[in-house]
Amino acid sequence: MKKLFFFTLSLFLFSTFSVFSQEKNPVIENIQKEAYENSQLEILGHELLDDIGPRLVGTPQMQQAHDWAVAKYKSWGISAENQQWGEWKGWERGITHIDMVYPRIQTLDGTQLAWNPGTSSKGVTAELIVLPEIKDSISFKKWLPNVKGKFVMVAMKQPTGRPDENWKEFATPESFEKMKTEREEQTKVWDENIKRSGYDRRSIIPALEEAGAVGIVDSYWSKGFGVNKIFGARTKKIPSVDIELEDYTMLYRMVEHGDKPKIHVVAESKDLGRVPTFNTIAEIKGTEKPDEYVILSAHFDSWDGGTGATDNGTGTLVMMEAMRILKKVYPNPKRTILVGHWGSEEQGLNGSSSFVADHPEIVSNIQAVFNQDNGTGRVTSINGAGFLQSYDYMSRWLRAVPDTIRKNIETTFPGWPARGGSDNASFVAAGAPAFSLSSLSWNYWNYTWHTNRDTYDKIVFDDVQSNVILTAILAYMASEDDAKTSREQVILPIDDKTGERQTWPTPRVPERKGGM
Ligand SMILES: [Zn+2]
């Protein structure tokens, strides 16, 4: 009875919408039923993020993840394969252990950077040194021999480890302003000081290595409690580690006060030479229009400070679960539904742009691409990517999405073409209608994106589940649509800076031999 009442009520509320939401469409009903009653998200998340772990390009874990995904798809009766598109420097992260050993003992929170050259299992023990006040490049050269035999601290000592929201909540307005002003000034002074050496933040590192430093200690604070961003090492032979703000600033103060702290760093890793790198591609073949494609898209790789849970474990889970559900409730789609789990997005959309370059026959027959890559949150915005008619088909498809999910989504039509950021840009550049399903932040930029805290526990499964339903319904609607989508592009506005009309982005040339 309750159900019947609800149905009548919703019919009344949505009477202005299309037939799809008025009649109970069994496929749409079944997508939701399967998503809610038989969700595989938690187990998939556990296997991918906890068991396999981070998926840095060129690592054995990336390869394991590709193999795992192919096996999963096959277990669901979906054909899948790994398609090689390039090669990358092969590297495997080993044990990192960092301790302060003088003047007292304390185990420190930190890790080696990606592609770190690695130490022996015994590690390296040495005193720390910070950059001096630099007058000019000559005085810097004179000072350089001081780094010999030392770990060099190359990040500014942050004045606070509290995020700004925390200051905003508890500080007096005056002291919050004072802190921000001082920090800005300190950052400016720090940057100018490095500049006077004749180097910048990046190029100074090889100079320090050449001068005989035994290691580089960095700290890339991500402006939240306990979060640092972890990227790649820039040293050839000596270890590069990132130490979290709390411990890094303590060490820095100790050096400044003449305590001569020493640290012991074990940062083992393996150089694996050159390894092939892949995209995992799976598909459910279309029955009526097998040569037209609806593409589900999410990059598979990650940085490796955490386990890549929200960048882009959650996008990956959305696409896998949507494919599983579609195969079960919509096994004979009109158009082919293909999923791309791209490699090496993080180094510049390399897997997806290779796919676009290698498969022109697919790209010219794309009905729509749905990409998700900005965290665990429910989708809150979709823009028409600069396709003039996108309003027509996207809003038609969105009308089939249950109101509980659709009501959160703000749409912008015709929108603008993506010029980077994630893999949808690779398709847009080739003129294919590709859309980003853009998520609510959940403090993505500070707390999880490329950080040491991008882990399973940050996943909000209710939101991910809602994204699965959205994606599966959009894929179904795009597949069933009577018409092929229009690719007509908007006329882009005049660029304020150049005074010239902006042009549509052009396909980027992928890096196919990376890190070598
Ligand atoms: Zn990403």
C-alpha cells in the first residue's frame, strides 16, 4: 500500500517530466534494486585499496590492479583486457622508516617519495641542515659544501599545523589575520631566498645532491591536520623523503636552535627497469548499434602516499559497479557500453590520450563519455562540455534519474570544453561528447587529493552508491537513445588576455616512454 501511494504521489510531482519517470521502467528500477540490495562496493574497495594498495604508474601494484580488474570483469561475464599503450620506469616502493636518533630518539611520521632511489636496509644516519639566508648565487655556491654528509631540509617551516578553518573557528579575528599576514610574508621571503641562489624549489635539489648531501628532507603540507602531499623524488642516488609537518617543523626548530639533530633514514626501493603500461578496457557489446559507444571512464592509477582511495579508487569503483549492474539488468544494450580504466592519468592523462590516438574508429562513434575523478562525494554538477546540443540529450537522460539523486545535481549548458584535469579532456579534445560527473568535495583538495591520508576510511559509500546509480542510468539512457548525439560545438568567447577568440582544445600527445 505504501508503495502504491508513493508511486501515485511521485507521478503527480513529476508529471511534467518525460515518460521515463512516469512509467516504471524495469531497467531503471532494477539498476537501483541491484545497487541497493546487492552492492559490491565495499568488497571491491577492500580488495583494490587495502589488498593491492596504491597504483603508481610502473609499479607491480599497478599491474596487479589491471589483472585484478580483468579477472573481476570476467567473473561477471564481461569481456575485458589490458591494452598496452606505452612503457614506464619500473619501480617498487620498499620499507620506509625514519627516526630521530640525536639528541633523543623519536620515530618520525614520513615516507619516501615516489621513484626514490632507495637506501640499503641499514639506511643512512646524518645530521640535518637547513638552507641559509642567501645573498646571491656566489654566496650560495660558497655555502654549498656545507651540505656534504648531511640531510638537507628543503621546505619552509610552516608557522602553524592547524588548518585555516580551525583558526577561523577559534582564533580572534585579529590573530587569524595576523597569522595569515605573517605566513604570506614568510612564504615570500622563503621563495625569494631560494631564487637568489640561482635555482628554484625544484632545480635546487640536483645541486644539493651534486654537492654531496646524503639525502633530501621535504615536507609538502596539505593545509590540514596530519596531511602531506606525496609526489615524486628528484634525486638520482640519494634518498628523498617527506616528513609530516608536525615532525618536520620540530626538526627545523631544533636545527635553528643549534641542537644538531640527527636522523636515521631507511628508504628501500627496487628499480625494475622498463615495464609495459596499460589501460584496462571492458565492454558489453551492443546489439543494434555495436559500433557506437557509451564509455564509462575513470583513471586507475594513483599517487602512492596513501592508497589512492578517493583519487581515483572511488571513480574506479563507480564504473566497475555500474558495469556489473548493467551486465546483470541490461545485458543486451543497443549500443556498446565500454569502460576505460586509464593508466598514468596523474602524469598527464597518458592512458586516455593514448586510447584516443589509438582508436579513432571508436572515438568518432562515441555517443557519450561519463568520467568521474574528483573524490568520494555524490555528483553535484555536470556541465555540457561546450557541446551546443548537450542540453537536449543530457537533460533527457537525467530526467530518468531518481529525484533523490538528481536534485543534488546542478547542470550548466552548453558549458565549456575541459582542457585538462581528468580523462574526459582527452575525449573532448577529439570532439567527442565527454562529461565530467563532478563530485561534492568532502575536503578533497586538502585532505585526500594526492595525500598520505587518501585511504579507504575516507570513502562515503552512500555517495558512491548514488554515483553508481546515476552512472548506470545515464549509460543506459545514452545507449537506448533513438538519436546519435550531436557534436556541434559552441562558439567560444574572446580571450580577455589575448583579445583573440578561444579555440577548441586539441588532442595532447601522450607520454609513452615515461620516467626514463
Ligand atoms: Zn584523479
